[in-house]
Amino acid sequence: MRFLAFIAVLLTTAMLAYATLDMPGWGDPSSPASTHVSPVYIQEAYEKTATPNIVTAVLADYRSHDTLGETVVIFTAGVACMMLLRRRK
Amino acid sequence: MEIMDFIISKYNYWMYIIIMMIGFYAMIAKTNLAKKVVGMNIFQTAIILFFISTASKKGATIPIIQHGHGEAADIIHAAQYMNPLPHVLMLTAIVVMVSTFGVAIALLIMIYRKYNTLEEDEILEILKIENGR
Amino acid sequence: MIQHAPVLIIIIPLLAALMNLIVGLWRKRLCYLFTVAALGTCVFLSVAILDIVAGHGTITYKLGGWPPPWGIAYVIDHLNAFMLVIVSFISLVVAVYSKVSIEKELPEKIIQFYTLFLLLVTGLLGILATGDVFNLFVFLEIASLAGYALIAVGDDRAPLASFNYVIMGTIGACFYLLGVGYLYIATGSLNMADLSQLLPELYDSRVVLGAFAFLMVGVAIKMAFFPLHKWLPDAYTHAPSAVSAFIASTMTKVGAYVMIRIMFTVFKPYFSIEVIPVTAILGWLAVAAMLYGCIRAIAQTDVKRMLSYIIIAEVGYIVMGVSVGNRMGFTGAILHILNDAFMMACLFLAAGAIEYKTGTRNVHNFSNLYKKMPVTTAAFTVGGLSIVGIPPTCGFFSKWYLVLGAIDSQQWVFAGTLLFSSLLMAVIFFKVLVNIYFGSQPVSGAHSIGGNGAVVMDEAPLSMLFPICIMAVGILSLGFFSGKIISSVIQFTVPGSF
Amino acid sequence: MIRDFEGVIIKTVCRLITPVIQLYGLYVIAHGHYSPGGGFQGGCILAASFILMVLAYDIKEVKKRMSEKINTIFCSLGVIIYAGIGLLCLILGANFLDYSILHKILPADPAHSRSLGILGVEIGVGFTVMAVLVSIFLNIASGGEHEEGEER
């Protein structure tokens, strides 16, 4: 079991590391992640949402449906714990 | 010196891979159920570090726009500020992680109530005896 | 209002779940009504969406009014709309069924049960409707968390089974998230439509290759595809009967949907088929899944565990249909998603009703059960025949298309394995059915009150019987209308290049 | 466990510090537009104040201040606020969660009504996170019995 787990871990590591070779370097301002979608957030967010904190603007406005999902996830966890553990005597 | 540059630009990914694999190994190889949950947490934390490391830009500051009171901001250059999107995604992922952790701990408590142990092999022994009956 | 249907179908079960928790503090009985009403609305909306999509083509709904690569968009085409109808319909049927069984199995947890059930439906519908890879992850987690908790309240072994599911499911979700991260690094986008336009230039990049591998492994864990299926039999066996009926019939199918979405929408079909030979690998694993599922199922005596192993084989069928990479095979796979959802729901509901009345899941105790529960066993028979693939039932038609697809692409081993596994399923089910109709032992459970050894008919209550009958009739009518379903919906879901 | 004189110190400090923590939590929620912060972070801080009270006093004492019923209602209420704001936008004629349409009922232009909409949903997130974290903590800490401490 240990041995199998070790093989699985090695394979995953190899796959992950192999993929990093083509990645843009750390802090590269010309990487796709910094040039494709995000510049629009930085340039527009303050003007369109009047919120200087861009993270908040993206979190609760541009991608607000994700945040709704996030809130539902934690609500689900709360109800799940209530259901699994709560016992009345 | 090219090799040094290469390593410096990639070492953050390799570090997170090492942390992630520690967690992954704990999840699949450890026989103590609580250790599996801890491994799960390490794994998810490593993913969060990975995402956050993709957000950085050299020479950029945190994504909060400099602003006066009530005035419009100056012209904003995208290169001045870090990429906000990975931060947003990871705020969501942190909540998911906390939630999974809570449910997993609740399940551990239920398992402990039933078998009085969290060692997987001991539980399997108990199950074998139950099956034999 | 109808143009908001894509988002309302997610929000209505969500709001009903939230209200359930508050209303439940005051009146427990209202929870059931709320649930059924909300899911009924969902069925109505999903049919309306399917109607709009069939008439006007793909719907794009911009959440928050932001244009797609920046905001999140719901994109609903024929495949989504079709899956939405399946999931919402089965959730309604199972919700109706659950009333009596939950009152017996979880008398103290009715409120939380219905809340989590609705959240599970919300999660699954969200996965189906969204057009954003990260949003899909969030809904995947909603569905998974609700699923973990619902499974854990089953019988004695359920917490351990559920814990193993938590570990495996989290690994799957994390791999999926890693895949999303790699895609994000390579392209800078999270929107499926945007990704499918950006990716073709990057198909030789190692990052994209890694992303594809991790997305696939993650989804394969969630849908219990062959080498990663370990969690499924335990989890589905020990869950409460209503829960296993719903999860078994929809969760793996939604996983299959996500796999199809990634292979053919996010990545172009020629990437999955030609650039890297992923379909070939998937095809051979699917063959292994079919054989493994059937062979393990033969040895089982617990009816729910037997059905769980059959699900592994059924997932193999669906993946095989996708992997042969032609029109026939793909049509068969999509039709099989529909049929399998109905068959599994029917069989699990019937098994739950039998357990409710006789208290046993062991197939050896089913002898002569038809005298006691004629309707339930008839439905069980219809479901079983459909899984085997006997002509008037729907199972035959999807297998027919799958075999044709395999033959079309010269994959004789796939076609042969499919037929052989059908034979194995015939062995499994005829063993059970012979025992039900011609068993040698007397009927087990609380029976023979009628004196002289004559067995009194003692059917399950009407609220259980009705959903079971709906499912059995559904299986038969899907068989009759399968040609119409293919011509009006399924043929539009096939990727253009096939 | 805790001897009496230690209990006095801990209880007094806890009593003094709890309102400050809660105020800070509210600040973090409300100031999320201008500095790092927001609903989740603020909700965590609010939950931390209740958890501190559980540690210093006991579960019964905390449940006197925030009963299980109230807690359950808060759990739902947060998400209801969030989804309700979304539905309000939908009723006013825009897409779900498109806060700019709120300028019809708020005294602000579309950009500022987006800002106010963000504040609204952050408050919703804060409620839910606070209530759920407290509820998870209580359930896990007491094994679901909520019986630690004596009746007062």
C-alpha cells in the first residue's frame, strides 16, 4: 500500500514538474495570466464599481456568483455538521 | 547563469509541488484517519499558495487603487497592480477548504463514537469480526 | 421572466433550502411540501429551457451583467438543457419518494435532510448550467459536501464509507482545481468558450497537457471511473435509500457530463482524439470497467452493493461511447446517460421499497417476493431487463447505438466486451429475478399473517409506489420514444467534427 | 479545570475584549471596499469572539446570548440576503446580481449603487460565515450535545 502510494506520488510529482517547465517565470508581467483578463479589472473596476479594492470588486461584483456559491458551500458545511453531530437528549 | 535564472523563475512552483506531495502522500498512505485529514489540509493549502504565486508581478503593488477622497483616480496602468483574480479565486477556495475540513472532522467524530479508534487497520479488524458474526 | 430561467433554476432550490431550515424550526411537515414544490418548479423551468434551446439555439446568461470572459456566464446548449431535465426530473421523483422512507430512517433529521437534498440538487444543476470552469468547481463542492453528509447518515457503516468518499472526492476536486490553475496560467482565462478559442494555439504546450491530465483524473475520480472507483460501492451501499437512489442515478452522470464538456468544449475534439491519444486510453479503461463491474457484481448478495458495481460498469459504457469518437457512439453515450439515470433510479427506489417493507437487502431473502410486493418487483424486473438490454426497454436502444459506434470505428474488442458484459448482467439479474418469482424458500420479513401459509399482499405505501411506477413506465416509454429523443435533442449535442 | 482565581482573570479580560473584537469584525466587513477585508474575514473575526467566550465561560453561557434557533436563522439569513439582493436586481429588470440597476431605488448613480450592492452582499456573507463557524465549532467541540457547563 505504502509502495503504491509512493509510486502515485512520484507520478503526480513528475507530471506537475514536467508541466512547470513551460510556465511563465515568477512575477513575469508579460505572462498570459497578467495580460489576458485581469488588466481590464484593474483599469475598469474603480470607474465602474466605485470600489478601490479591486479584489473586493471582483469578488463581489464581477465574479459574484462564485461568492454566492462560496457562501452556499459554507452554509452546506454548517447544515452538514448539524445533521451529523447534533443530538438532543 | 542562464540555469540560475531558470531556477529562480521556477522555484516557487517546485516548492509548492513538494508541499502538495507531502499532503497527497499523507492522504493516501497514512492509516490514521486524522492524519489523512491533516494531509488534505496541507494539499489544499499548497494549491492556494500555487494560485497566489501566479498573481504576482515584479514591481507591482497590492490591487487596491490609490485614490483621494471622492476624486477620480489617476490614470491606472495594469502593470502597477498585481493580478486580483487569483486572490479572488483563492478566497473562495479557502472557504471550500474550511467547509470540507469541518465536515471531515464531524465524520471523524462519528467514526470515533462507533469504533473508539481512528486507526484504519483497527477499524478494519472490528469490521472483519462484525462480518464474521 | 422566462429569459431568467437559467439562473432561476439554480436559485429556486437554493432559496427553498434556506427557507426549509427556518420554516423547519416552526413546522417540520412544511419541509417536504417546500421541497416538492421547489423541485416541481425546477422541472417546469428545465423543460422551458429545453424548449427555448430547441427553438432558438444556445442561451448565454450573463450573471451580474458583465460580458463573459470577465464575468461569469451560464451557457446552455442542447447537452446542458437535456441534462438539466434529467436531473431535475429525477430529483422530483426521489423527493416524492423520500417522505416515508426518511420518516422511518432519519426521524430526527428531516429538516436537515431536505435542506441538504435541495443543496445537492442546487449543486448538480449549477454544475450543469455554468460556463465557467472555476464556477463549476464551486458547485462541484456544494454537491459533494451535501453528498458526503447525506451518505453519512445511512446505516452503521456509513460514516466510514463517507469518510473514504471525502478523502477521494477531495483529491478529485483538488486535481480539478489544479487543472484549472494550469489552464489559467497558460491562458489567463476561466471561461469555457474563451478557453476553447485560446487553447488551440497552445496545444503543444506542456502546461496545457498537464492541465488536461489533471482535469481528467479529477473528473474520473468524481465519476468513479475504473481504477479510481474504490469509494463508490461502500458509499452507495450504506447511504439512506432515497439518497442512494438520487446520487447513484445522477452524480456519476453529471461527472460524465463534465468529462464530455472538458474533452469536447474546453478542448477541441481533435485535441482529445488526435493530438494526444486520450480517447484510446479511456476506451481501454472503459473495457476494464465494464468487465470489472459486472464480475464483481455477480458475487454480491447485497442488492444495493450489486447495483453499485453495475454503476461502475455503466460508467464504462458511457465513457466507451464517448471514446470511440464517432457520431453513433456519442449518440449512444448521451442516450445511455438518460437511460442509465432512469434505470438506476428505478432499481434503487425499488430496492429501497423492498428494504422498507422486509428489512433486508440480501437477494437470497427475496424468494417469492412477488406475492408480497407485486408492483415493486414488477418495476424491479423492468429495470433489470432494461439494464440487460431486452428490446422493448430503453436499455436496448442505447446499447444498440454503442455497439454500432464501436463497430463503425472498427473497435471489435469494445463491441465484443459490451455484448459479453450484457451477458454477465443477464446472469446477475436472472439469478435475482428467478429467486423473486420462483424462489424455493417462503417469503421473508413480516408476512404470512394470512393463515394457511398464504402470503398477504403487503405493498409499500403509495408515496413510494407511485415514483417507482413512474420510473418503470418511464423506462418503457423512453424505449418507445428513443428515436424521437435522438432526432429532436441528442443529435444536436454531437460535436461538429464527428 | 480552571481554578477559580484564574477563571476570574480570564472571564474579566474576555468580557472586556469581546466587544472590541466584535467592533473590529464589523469594521473589517464594512471597510472591505478600501482595505483588505470583506465578508468572510469579518465573519471569521465575529465568530472568533463567540468562540473566545466559549473558551472562557462555557457553552451554556454562550447559548444564552445566541441561542441555537437564532444561530440557525442567521445561517440562512446571510445567504437569503445575498440571493435576495440578486433577485431584487432580477425583479427590477436587470440580470441576476447586476447591482447597477439598484440605482432605481437607491440615491446613487450606477457605479455607486454597485458599490452599495457589494456592501450588501458582504454583510450577507458575514452573517452566514459567523453563524456557521460558531455552529460548527459548538457541534464539534461538544460532540453535538451542547451540554458543557451547568445551568445558571
